[in-house]
Amino acid sequence: MNTGHEYLLSVQQVSHAYTVEPVLRAVDLQIAAGEIVCLLGPSGCGKTTLLRCIAGLEGLRGGAIFIAGAEVSTARRTVPPERRGVGMVFQDFALFPHKNISDNVAFGLRGFRHEQRQQRVRETLKRVQAEELAQAWPHQLSGGQQQRIALARALAPQPRLMLMDEPFSGLDATLRRSLRHDARLLLKEVGIATLLVTHDGEEALQMADRVVLMNQGRIVLDGPPETVWRNPVDAFSASFFGDCTTIRATVRDGAVRVGPLSIPGPEGAEDGAPMDVVLRHTGLRLRPASPQDSDESRVPVIDERFLGGRRQTDIAIEHHGQRLALTARHDNDQHYTVGQSVVPSLVPGGVFCFPGDESAA
């Protein structure tokens, strides 16, 4: 078996199950030294189970896991978490309430002399911009401060690999964005390979050097943020990044029609074949209707909202005999009123068409 020595983390054909139904299905994943990888997916896809297997908190049904070239997990053998050289940060922070912040950060620094331990604590708290909190207690800290301390405690032993399980999901939106930014800069500065689990596509794009999307125990997409955004492989992966609408349609003469919009179908698609059309809200362009526009190309505005830096406009189209709402997100210089007639068109790269399920057609 390949020891994966060229990677900091190598997951090879890993399988796991809690019952008869597999949770992980022959998963392969590699992370290079200093690389930040976000493991993304919906609840129940297996992402947290995979992270727990890497941490040594779960055994394997099959496959192997290597950290820095050393085998740490197989179906027969599991190296304990504390011997893996891994730092862990969880959603609930898991700070010790009976220890002050300095002692929390020092918890993993066994084998250090007192002065060395205190020096490492001071340096690590400074890295996370929390040195003034050294003598505070966990209950005195805000959620954002607690998460900084949890990150400091994980960093203090200078682990080879950092594992983070939805660490920002319990924070408010503004603080979440700020901490993501700071955490990424810090992790890149110290050069620790990191695997971060999240269900938030925006978080994955903001944090990761590489995004790995999971579904039903398998990896379905793996690549740099811009690549996975621009090149989804199916309706599931297309709909996971940004707000979108998924529409069931059929091919006619090589194209798929959604109201007045015509979308090229996949090459070789036969007439009548079911398709899943994924339309990102940023992929729909609107302009005011003019007297020269045909009745078929016009649609009414049914709602419009100001979102700060952008506006969002909803239009109504007729699709397969039903009224369907589509959403366009656009710049503030475009302003429409309810009832106004507009003509929609598509932004290149903002709509995707994939073969649909025959049984659902």
C-alpha cells in the first residue's frame, strides 16, 4: 500500500459504517503540507465521520490513513488521537471552564519546562490577537473570543495537521466572516495543513485552497474554489455554491426552454430527455422591455428588494403550464418596480444543464 509520504495527510480507500448502511464509501483524499482543504457537504454526507476517522476518534471498516507518511489507521489498528500530532477545533469551542485562558492554551504542552510553556502560551495568544485575555475565564469571553482561544489551544503544540469541525457555525454572520478571514491568514502564516468541515459553500470558497464536496459518503467534486464554482459535475454540485433555482425541463431540438429562456442542452441529448437546469441568481440578467420586444419575451416583475450592495428582483415565467418565480441578483443601478415588464437573458457561466432522473420526469 502507498504510504502517501509525499502528502501530509493521505486517506486511501477509507470506508466506515455505524450500521449496515455505509457512511463512507472508499474515500480517497490527500492534503499537502500547508494546504487548507474544506470538506463540504450536506448533513449526513459523511464529512464529519471522515474527520473523526482522521482524528482517531472512529475506527475504519476498510482502507488506511497516513499522517506525514506514518500509518495511523487501518481496519485492524488505530493510533490514539493524542499520538497523531493533530490539533482539533470544534463548533462548541470545548474550553475547560475551571481553567483560565492561559491554562487552557497550555493544556497540550506536556513535557515543556514551566518557562517554555508560558513563553509558548504568550506567543500563541499573540498570534490570535488575544494576549490581553490570558488571565480571563471562558465564561467571561464572547463567542468570537472563545473561538480564538480554541484555535490558540490547538496551535500551541505546533501540530502537523489541523482538523476543524464547523468551527464558525455558532457565530453571527458578521463575526463569522471576520474570523474566517483571520483564521485563514493565521493558518497560512504558520503553514499548518488544515482540513475544515463545513456545510456552508461560501465558507468553503472563502477559506480553502481546495474544496472537496461530499455526497452520500463519496467525494463528488475536488478542486480549487474557482474551478469547483465554474465547473460543477451535476445539479447537486452546481446548487451548493450560491443561491440558485433548480428547474426540471426537457430537451427539444437540442435546447432546453425555461419560459422565454433557451439553454443549450448537453451534447447528444435526445428530444424529450429530462434535464435539471440550475440557474444561479447571479446568472440571470434583466432589462426593461421595449415596444420592439415580442410578447413571448416579456415577463412581469413580482418583487424587488434592496440588499445593500445589490438588488434582488423576482420575475414570473410560464413553464410547462405553471407559473414559476425566478430570481435575479444584480447591481443597484438597475431598479425595477412590481408589475413592470422586463426581458430576461442569461449570464455566461450562470446556468447549468444536467441530465435528470428519468423516474422523476
